[in-house]
Amino acid sequence: MDDTEAEDKFFEVHEIVVPHIGRVPITKGDFHYLPSKVKRWLAFTVEWFRPRCLYICDGSQSEADEIINKLMERGTLTKLKKLENCYLCRTDPKDVARVESKTVIASHDKYTTVPHVREGVKGILGSWMSMEDLNKEMDKRFPGCMAGRTMYVIPFSMGPLGSPLSKIGVEVTDSNYVLLCMRMMTRVSPRIWEILGDKDFVKCLHSVGCPRPVTRKVVNHWPCNPENVLIAHVPEERKVKSYGSGYGGNSLLGKKCFALRIASVIARDEGWMAEHMLIMSITTPKGKEYFVSAAFPSACGKTNLAMLNPNLPGFKIQCVGDDIAWMKFNDKGELYGINPEAGFFGVAPGTNYKTNPNAMLTFQKNSIFTNVAETADGGYYWEGLEDEVDEHIGITDWLGNEWRRGMHSKAAHPNSRFTTPASQCPIIHPKWEDPEGVPISAIIFGGRRPTGVPLVVESFNWEHGVLLGACVKSEATAAAEHVGKNIMHDPMAMRPFMGYNFGHYLQHWLDLEKPGRKMPKIFHVNWFRVDEDGKFLWPGFGDNIRVLDWILKRCDGTVDAIKSPVGYLPKKGDIDLSGLSEPVDWDQLFSLPKHYWMDDTRESRRFLEDQVGQDTPKKMWELLAKQEKEFSSMPGRQISETD
Ligand code: TSX
Ligand code: MN
């Protein structure tokens, strides 16, 4: 030990003294080493939340072991003994999903956050709260919210540590489940404090809202406060304040709250993009590698696509990320992207060795399964694993009840999740943590569109691609049985994740196109078109490589296309259909029914008028008018001259 180290040792600080509260012990970590901005913010937060003690996280394995043991003792986690270092977590059944209705963004001016909607119309592109109301709401919840509990201080990086594209956040939370998941989903490290220095960071406050002594009934050893949930963002202050829920997107604040809502605002201010997109690499049989990003609404299989097992010989897919992309043009005018996350927080039901073998292989160790069912031999179970789990084995459902196949209830909650480190994915890209990111050749939008929308279409240009993104819609999974499925707008797949006025966001996209920049081509895909009998027209999954192959050829300019009113369509024969087990009805897959499209274009215009109003960039009206005119002047019932 040299002199300076000895001095540091001497000054180790294991408690802080807070006005009106007095001494608060620090059970782990040393306050002394924290940047002064962090110290001040923590002192303020401790005075507000009144935790019993502070625990400054370092991201080490011993820390994880300690927390896991605590959670197992308490009964929140059970070990899945069939797997290595995997755990099952059952939440309070009242705390099982993101709560959009309780998610708000506060700003001084309402219209920086939400667009001008038509009078009498309820806006769906974000929910605004005034700063005054937010402060009132927070004052009802946060004072003393951590009484008797440990306040975990989690320093994390979104993106590789020290990358010019990365951003730093600090989350304080009273949930050790949140700590465990944040360790997988973000990069938690004491090096954050050094990298941070005197710079600003995104301040993330989270409490489950169950101060001690607990007066509420705690269900499943999962403290939460569902009646009072509020997930608030203050982009102007780079702050997230989340109360009452321990579940995923409500509590792992680095993910949707920071990496999408707050980051989209930072990105606008700094001239880059924070998007709800996967990033994947495709290497062709000739050995040329491309990266694409893709945005899909929920239930379109984004994670499955990100880890695709291609059905064409010679192609190789590697995964960079499955949910969020941060992308920026470099000084050569090329778009580079990183995955700001470090793990996958994927929907479990539907995942199996057929739909996503690479995800299955990823979560065989060091993973947490939330609200899935358990097999008697200590494995996981959910809907979709019928053919892969012994049909005679006993199953306990996500609520802890005995369950048998054929029962009316579901074994796993439909929103049950696996949380698993991306590094364990067998096809994770060697550059997935490259601080420079990867070069993006194409941006792909998509939706679950049972009728009318072709398998793939390429935009005429960047501006038209922005329109394709703005008009993304998808069939929502019916909330109840026998309820007609609904096609919902989810522009840019960002509807639940917008951090600011969607009209301004579209303008930001348009403004990204500058002379000297190599704009990626923009596409729209639809794996979900059905025939008259409701049968899928496209095999999907591994066969989607055939569509990606055409997309890459278009990027290279090695294949022609047919101009249609909605964009460029592939010429018959230009998508490789060799080796398919069943023939594909090309004409049905690519037809553009005239009346469907006249209605759809009008409906899209109506959507923008209602929801984005005067904030809609003029260009969007222009492009929609052109599309409407082209369809109305088309002869015949449908346009399918694709051969
Ligand atoms: O993820 C999906 N993808 C993308 C895969 C890379 N899914 C699942 C969606 C729910 C999350 C799909 N479902 C895809 C798809 O491309 N396509 C379909 C529809 C479909 C389902 C089943 C079959 C064909 C198409 N065929 C048989 O079941 C035999
Ligand atoms: Mn997502």
C-alpha cells in the first residue's frame, strides 16, 4: 500500500450524515470515491426517501451471489435446479407488465412532449403531465418511501463502457430484483464513477412503494404498490422517477425509460437516433457482411428475427441487439449503431427450439425467468414448449398452482420473461460491444398485417421511408377471447416509448438527411399476410432470410424492382424461393388491392390529422396525397403487375 492508497483508506466513508435524518450507514461501497455530483444527488435522495442504509453496487459476481441468496431466503426467487445458476421469480399478479396508463412525461411546455391532437381525440403518442402536477404526485409517493429498506445505488452504462455513443445513468432502487436484472440488461461497474467524473448522468429513481413497517399485504414476497404506480420522465432534467412497480419496463430504468424515452430527447438535441430497433448482421454466401436495423411493434417476433436461423444455405446471421438501437452518422456520413443494452428481456411464451433456438441456448445459464411455469424437475415451462417438455412431467403454473395440459388457464403469464446476458447468445456478433458501433445499411419497419400489405416494399427515398415508418400499424393481440383483433397504429414502433412530440420526431428523422450522408435504404415487411382461409401466405421465421437477401441486393443495387404507388416491389423470381417445402402464392403475397389501399391511405392521413395535427411535417401530407391520387387513378380492382 503506497501513501495515497493509505490516505484513501483513512478517508473511507461508511456512513453519510443527512439533514433531518442523521447518520445513514453505507453497508457496501465507499461514498468517498463517488463523483461530487453523485454525492450531492444521493444525499438529497436519502433525505427524501429515508432508507435504512445505502448499498453502492459494484457489479461483481460476489455481489450477485449475495443478492441472489437474500432473494432465495426471502422466497422471491427459487432456483431452477435443472439449469445452471437460473432462477424463477413470481411477482405479485397485480404487477406483471408495463403500465402505459401510468407512464407520463413532464415538461414545462406541453407541446414539447405531445403533439396537438384533434379536439375531442385522446392522444395515443405519449401522456403529458405538468411539472407542478408531477411534483405534487411525487410528493404523495416518494417521501419516506424506502423507510426500513436498503437503497441500492446502481452505476450503469448504456452502451459499451467509454464508447463515444454510450451514456451513463445511476439508478437508486429498493428492489434487489431490479439490481439483479439491471446487472444483466446494462453494464454495472465501479469504473462508471471514473468515466463519469464531473459530467452529467441520467438520474433514475425507483421505489416499489412499500416502506417498512409494511401496511399492505405483500403477495409472493414481491413488494409493490399497484394502486399508486407512476412512471414519470423529466427529459429536460434527464430524470426518471418510477414508483410502485418492480416489473421490467417500469423498474429497469435503463431500458425503455432511459434508452428510449430520455435518450430520444438527447438524440434529437445531439443529432442522432434512439430507436426501438434490433440490429443484426447478415453475411451472404459470397462472404459480404451487412448490418440492418429493424423496428416492429410487439408480437411481431423482433427477438426471433434478431437471432434468425437462416433457411438459405451459405447465409450467416449474427445478433447485435434485439430491442434498442442508438445510431449516429459519423464524419464520413455513414450511419453507425450500437445496442445500448447488455442483455435480453424477452417474452417467454412462444419461444422454443423451433421459433428461436438461439434464444433457447442463451438462457440455459445465469438467467432469471419471471412469471413462467415450473416443471417438477426444476425446469421452466410456458405456452409454446408443448413439444419440447416431457408431457407427463408435473407443472406448477406462474401463480404457484398445479397445472395440467388442456386446462383452460395458461401455465405461464402471457407477458412472462427471460432475462439473460447477451454475451451468452451463440450467435452474438463479435462486434456487439465495439465502441464505434456497426455500419447500418438498411432500416426495416414491419407490422402484423393480415390483409393488403405486401411481404416487402422499399421506400422511394428517405422521406418516403419516414412516411412508411410513421404509418406502421399492427394487429394487436386480442385482450379477451372472441374479441375481434384490432389493427393499431404504432408509428416507428415507438408509440409507447416516445420521449417528445411525435411530429417533432418525424421532423428530426427528415432533418437527418443531409448532403454527403449515405442514407440507409428503408423497407417495410409483413410476415403475417393471410389468404381467404386465414392461412399464412409466408412461412416466416428462417425463411425470412429470403426477404433479407432481396433487401441487401437492393442496397447493393444488384437487382431491379417495380415501382408501385406504395414503393418498390420485388420482381417475380427476384426473391429466392428455392428449397421451400410448400409453394408460395407470389401474386397474393404482393397484390395491392386498390380499395384496401385507398381506405388505408385515407385512414393513415386521418391518423396523422387526429394524433399529430399541425405538428406533422408538411412532407407527410404531400406524400400521402400523391399515394392517394395514384391509387384512385389506377384502373381495376387491384394492382399486381409484379411480373
Ligand atoms: O417471430 C415470428 N416471425 C419472425 C421470425 C424470425 N413469428 C412469431 C410471431 C409471434 C411473436 C411468426 N409467425 C412469423 C415470423 O416470421 N411468421 C408467423 C406466422 C406463421 C406461423 C406459423 C407458420 C407460418 C407462419 N407455419 C407453421 O406453423 C407450420
Ligand atoms: Mn421492445
